[in-house]
Amino acid sequence: MERIILTGFMGAGKTTAGKALGNRLSVPVYDTDVLLEQKLGMSMNEIFDQFGEEEFRRKETAMLRELPEGPAVITTGGGIVMKEENRELLKQKGRIFYLSCEFNALYERLKEDTTRPLLKEKTKEQIYQLFESRMSAYEEGAIVIETTGKNPKEIAADIAARL
Ligand code: S3P
């Protein structure tokens, strides 16, 4: 089985849909953020506070290179596609599915979130700008899965139907 990589903006449901897909296909699920948090023994907020975004991005690329081999679902942090190096690595590592979601649905999930450092002190308009600026990077080389209004099991089924 080819490895499956899920990308998409914060709140698109990569982690929950990834777990549902891993269950469905009986393969392990690796989340780049969780692996990094475990490796460093820190939360994402702590990582950003201590190292800053630039250093987080370096660690994120290193984590991508270190991912275990073999069949798996890999779920990624929402900004991973912003570096060309990462996009190339992702293409080499498996088939990429971009979990696309309407901005307002994302925002409803994100507006009370305190675990994501990039959302701190950002207005809805600023988060929308970030969303917009990333769109083409998400679409590059990916199969687009529309997720708005779908639950994780439905998203997993949609991905499985495209394998
Ligand atoms: C980020 C998304 C987060 C995490 C970090 C940065 C981003 O992952 O990697 O806070 O740049 O969009 P999720 O997409 O899982 O929230």
C-alpha cells in the first residue's frame, strides 16, 4: 500500500479523519505535530514560545525526513506545505490528499482554540488571509477531498474510494 498523506488548514480534521482512515485500512497513523511534541516533550504552544516559528519549521522538516517507513497514514501540521522542500518530500513519501474545507466552517472550529500558536491574537480577517495564501500550496500535487459538513468517517470513506 502506498502511504497516504493528509494536508489541509488548521481545523480541517486531518487528525480525526486520519485516525478514522488508519482504522479503516488497519495501518498506523503518524502525526508530524504529535511526533514532534513527543520528541521534545513540549506542547505546540511551548515549542513556538521557546524556539519560534522558523525553528519549528526546521524541526518539522527534520521530522518529515525521519518518518517511519512502511504503509501508514501520515497527518501533517497545517503549515507544512509552505516550504517547497517539504512539498517535494511529501510527494516522495506518498499520495497526498488535501482536506479542503470552507473557511467559515474552519473558523467556527478554530475561534475558541487556544492550542494553536498561530491563531493567537489574530482576527478572523487575518486567519482568512493565511488560509488564502496557502491555498495553491495545498492544491499542488494533491487529490482534493471536500470535507465541509462531513464527519471523520465520511472523509475517510471518501479518501478510501480514491485509493
Ligand atoms: C500550524 C498548524 C498546526 C501546527 C502548528 C502550525 C500551521 O497543526 O503544525 O501550530 O502553520 O498551520 P494543525 O494543522 O494540526 O492545527
